[in-house]
Amino acid sequence: MSQALVIRRLPAFRFLALALPLLASAPLHAQTAATAAMPALAKFNGADTAWMLISTVLVLMMTIPGIMLFYSGMMRAKNALS
């Protein structure tokens, strides 16, 4: 019996052959303990929040008319991606 047939008939051997290198390399991926405490999260800034809302509205103002034209069929086929 050839060696390839022996390995093919032993699913546990194949599982161990795949699992052992992963388990053996686990210490290599370990992280060191954090030495300093995590800094406190910054407070929300009103200007940042307002800018995010304004930019969201601007993006929607650009996107919605394009989607409406695309789905209503008023756009030429040469300008469509698919």
C-alpha cells in the first residue's frame, strides 16, 4: 500500500497535520501585557459632529439624483457600469 493511500485513509492524521502547526505557532502571536493604562476617550466635539452631518447631507444630495436617473432609465447605456 502506498504512503498516499495511508494518509488519505486517516482523516485524524490530516486534521493533526493541519492543526499542530497552528497550535505550535500560537505563542508567536501572543501580545505583551499593556504597561500603561488606556487614555480616557475624548469628549464629543460639537463642530466635528456638525461637520459629519453636513458632509452626509452633501453626499446624499449628490447620490440620490444619480440613483433616480439610473433607475428611471434616463441614463444612456454607455454610461452604465454593468
